[in-house]
Amino acid sequence: MKHKEFHPFTNISALRLSLTISILLNAILSLGYVYNKNFGPISGFRLFTAFLSDFVMFYLLYMFNFKTLLQSWKKPIKGWIIIIGSLIIAIILSLIFTNFAIQFLPPIPVPDNFLLITNLIKGLIIYVMVLLSTSLFYSIDQRQMTLLENERLIADNIRIRYEVLKNQVDPHFLFNSLNTLDGLIGMDTDKAHEYVQHLSQVFRYAISNKEIMYLSEELNFTESYAHLMKIRYGENFQIQYNIDEKYKTWYIMPISLQLLVENAVKHNVISSKYPLVLTIETTPNSTIRVMNAIQLKKEAEQGEGIGLANLRERYELLFQKEVSITITDVFCVEIPLIKEIEDTKINNNRDESINNRRRACCRPEFTAFD
């Protein structure tokens, strides 16, 4: 659950609270007059002035408390200022309102001292109500502040983790490309030169620093990378495409397909006797899968633990979607395609990861295929 910020200590909050409570209190008092059949012009005027005096007292007390809470003083100091200051304000206002009622309102058959004590008691009741409600709002505010701060810290941790995962891709890609180039230089200098030219084109895409790409762009990039592999392996390396046109305007994480092609090249035998054929196809489930027959090298190359685990975690962090991996005699990885995407949606999806990341999550390591 994402918590919204709560700001109770404002002029508007004080005004609304004062108005609401004053109306409720005087509605109860009005019912008493009606029940005793005492309601008349004089009673109505007194109720109106009572409402105004209650409203003014509530509003001034709330404003005093709210302004005090917003100060940068220590909590005990603010607490004592609110308790003592509010009491003084309540007593002074009760005396003022009592004197006003005696001097300007129509007389009633009640001694002035009794009226004074009654107003003081009502002022103390209002004082207690304001203190309790202010304490409640302060507790809610502090709780919300703590929750928001915790969520910000978790969200920042997720963003940092995602950036680390994303930034691992470029060095990983560069390292493996240079390894391929190193092996090619000893075999064919002309092909190595051609490889370097195509590699520079591939890196333009790899360093684009975008979080999401059209599938059509990723397919073009993958084909460019496949061309580099064909320079090295010739017809022994092939990719077969079966792409539904409607999915080409859907989105995918950059370097996803290339990573899977690279993974297949790294772990499988590629020769005239055992050509490597990869199939890249879309599915009715709005995914794209990369498949190849398993023909493992006798001595599998050791990776850096990035590859598939990185891809799966990036999809989980950014979209809360799962990259599916199945292994039989065929190695198959299925990547979800994203139909619509906005920057705000990416940020919201990251924030939704907060609750999922509250508990420890451990992903399996992929050794033979990573």
C-alpha cells in the first residue's frame, strides 16, 4: 500500500475542525431547548452567539496548537507550551465571552457568577477536546511521516539496485564482444576489421541508456549483433524469426534478445557438424521467446553471474513481470512484451515493488546457462 502525505496542521484544517465541532455542539444544545419547549427568539439569538463564541475559541486554540507544532522546538517544550498556552487562551476567552453576554445579550434569570462558572467549564471542555484531537492528529502525522520515510528509503534502494543491474549490462556486453574480437583476430584479420565496424554500430544502440525500446528496434539490434556472430561462425550460426507484425510496436527491455543470443553462443557448440540455430518468435500470450537446441560445450565458459539472473531481476523490478525459463532438450526463454508504457507508469511500477521487496528474495543462480 502506498501512503499519501497527511498535512493536518494548516489554517484550512483548523477552520474545518472548528466549524464542524461548533455546529455539532450547538446542534445538541438546540435539541435541549426544543425538548424543554424553551426555544424562542431570545434562545435563538443566544444559540447563535454561543455558536460564534465556540467557533472562535476552537479556531484560536487549534491555530495556536498547530503553529506551535510547526516550530522547530523540542517536543517537550512544544508540549508544555501547548498545554499551558491553550489553558490560558481558553480561560481568557471564557471571561471575555461571559462579560460580553452579561453586557450585551438579553438578560436571563441566572446569577452572573453561575454564568461565569458555566462558561469556564465549557471553555475547559473545549480546551480538553482541542488537546486530545491535536494529540491524535500529531500521532497520525508522525506515523505517516515514518511510513513515508521508510517507503522513500526502500524506493531509493530499489532504484539504486535497478541502476546497478542496468549498468552491469554495458561492461558485460563489452567484455564478451572484446573476447570474440580477440578470438577473431587470430583467425582472419579482414573479418576482424569488419567485425569492429559492425561492433561500433551495435554500441550506438547499447549505450542509448533507455529503459525501454520498441520490439522492432531490439530486433534490428539483435540482427546487427547476429551479423557479428556470422562473421565469426559463417553459416554455422543462424537465427530464424517468426514475429507477428502487431507486436513490433510493443516494448521490451533493451539488449534482452541480444543477451539471450550471446548466451546461446557462449554455452553451445557451433560447428559445421553441430550448427547452432536459434528461433526468435512471438506468442499469442504477448511474449517473445528465444529457443535453441542444447548442444553444450565440453568445457562451458564461466560467466560473471549477470546474464539471465540480471534480466529476470530487471523485469521484476521495473514491471513486476516474470521471465520464464524452461529446459528440456531445448533451452527456451520467454520474455513478456509491454503494450503501453509511460515514464510515470515506470516510476509507479517501481514504487509498487516496495511491498514485494520488503521480504528477502533469493533468485536461483544459473551456472550452465548464464
